Amino acid sequence: MSKLEGFYPCGEGAGYAGGIMSAAMDGMKTAEAVISAYRKF
């Protein structure tokens, strides 16, 4: 998570360095961070 409230940085994007699978995993990890941050609500 970021120190900026409500801001979740997410990887480099598909094709830039790691490819589409890496970008997909970045998105999944970001979604998990958002879910855990808002689960308490």
C-alpha cells in the first residue's frame, strides 16, 4: 500500500518489462490490498 490514502500503485503494465502475466499478477495483488484495506468497513 501507499502512504497516500486511497492510492494503490500497480506494477509496470503489460509488455513493458514482465509481460501480460506479470501485469495480471500486479493487478491481483493490488485488488487484494484494496479489499483488505476496506474489509473493516
